[in-house]
Amino acid sequence: MNEIKIIHANIKYAKSYCNAVDIVAKELKYLASTTGFPEETTIQFVEMIEKNNLSQYYAISNDIVIGWCDILPKSFEGLNHVGNLGMGIIPKFRKNGIGSLLIEKSLEHARDINKLEKIELELFKSNTSALHFYQKYGFQKEGERIRSRKLNGVYDNMILMGLFL
């Protein structure tokens, strides 16, 4: 495997990040969206991340984004001490420790730079490997939404997790 670099969000990689999100979304297993976001929207999103020095990191291989992790503060007053975590890794790079590198860097940034106190995330109950991954980092199950998703006639519950920093 080629060298993997973990870098803070950078507009240079916005299109590649957009492509990585699309790849993971189209698997129909891990993200709420079933497709990525428009390129222009993604570019604006990455510009906002950079401008506000928010916690978003990319795993880069051969100058291509192969994974990401972001922890973005909630925007409403009274909730902005909490961040939402989202992450994904394109299939051929999974199970190589990249997720661990990304989440560790993102959690550090969220705590030390963005001064967040709690991180929340949602995942599909069928994604048992992610459940175990997040538990390894101290996330606790806080609830479950029943039949949250119905895709191709199949229901899946949504697990709600949280971590106090």
C-alpha cells in the first residue's frame, strides 16, 4: 500500500473528497445519503471548514482522498458545545488503521481547537463493524430510532452514540 497522509481539510482536495463521499454513499450501507453532494456545494463546504478551522481531516494516498472524518459543531445556541461526527473510507482502503488515524486527529482538533465538550454520531444498526469501532474510542449508545431507514424495502434502525471529551 502507498504511503497514507492525514491532512486537515484543504480546498485543493475538495473535488477528490466529493468523489470519496459519492463512492461510500453509493454503497447504500454507511451514509444516510445514497449519493454524494454536488461538486460546487462540496467546494463551498470545504471553504467553510477551512475558514472556521473546523475539525475535518482527509486520508490521502497518491494525492487522492481515500477517507475523511469531520466533527462539526452544532449551530444553534445552547447546542454548539456538541459536534456531529461523520466519516467514511473508500472500500479498498478499509481495515488498515486509516479510520483510527482519522478519528484520533479529528477528536484532538475538536477538543483542543474547537473546544467541543461532546461528540455525537448516528449509524445504522446493520453496520456492526462501525459500532465496535466507535465503542473502542469510548462512544456510548444513547438511543435507537426504530425503522429509521427503509431502502429497497428493507428497514434499518439508527443507533445514536455520544462521547464526552
